[in-house]
Amino acid sequence: KLAEQFGAKLHILHVLESDNVMYRNYVRHFKTGEKIVADYDYIRAVEGEIDAQCSAVSRMPSNCHVKVKPGVPWEEILKFVKRQNIDLVLMNARARKSKKERFGSTLGGVIRRERCPICLVNQFPSTEQLKFKKVMVGLDFSPSCQHALRFAATLADAYGATLHLL
């Protein structure tokens, strides 16, 4: 919805995570969990599955691009952001390994190293929520919060929303 509203390209990146440090193309199959080599045909099959799931969820914009790559997720995300000159990254905050962790190593790796805005989406927002009537930003007077405040103010202004500061 955001890409469509602002006329932006939408890139969907899926990184096939490998636990093999020496050979990153050795990954787990997304359906069976079996360890396989991520060759050209497998990568195209994963891209097809992503296309199908995206189409089932909502109408995707015509300028949507799906990319699947094997590797270390946070490293591949950072490379992709730099190569494509991405303006905004949306990620989920999933932590698989520990129930104590609130977000995973991929998100942590990207947040610590990337300088463009990163938006966390923990659940699918309803169409009503995408109208952004109220935007909140938490402030602690750090430089990153100053950037968050400017971003939130711009977003609130674009949607005619009320800006709440905490």
C-alpha cells in the first residue's frame, strides 16, 4: 500500500539462510526442511512460492520485484539495500531461537549497521490501520530519535495524522 501510494518500487527479498559457513548455497528446503543445494531451479521455485503467497494476500503493485538469495540474512539485506539504493526497509521482529529474545539476529544485524529507516511490522495491519490517523514516536533525545521524529512527522503530515510524542 505504501509503495503504491507513493509510487515507489517494492522489492521483496528472501534470504535462504545457510548454517554452512564455507558453502552458503547449502540450505534447508523451505517445505521439507531437508538440506539441499540452492541451485537456479530451487531459487526460481522459492520465488514462485513467494509470488503465489503475495498474490493470495493482496494485490501486488506492478513494479514489485522478488529476489531470493542464499547467504547470511543480515549481510545479504545490507548488500541489497546498498545495491538497490533502498529508501525504507520493512522487516518482522521474529526471534526463532529463544523465547527471551524480542527480535532475532537478522533484525539486530540490520538495525546496527543500516542507516536508512527501518520499519518493524509484527502483524499485518488492517486497511484502516494503513490510513495512519495517529503516529507515535518515542523520544530519548538521541540522534537516532531525532531522525525517527523527523520521519514520523513527515509520515503524519503525508497522511494528515496526529503526531504523538512519548
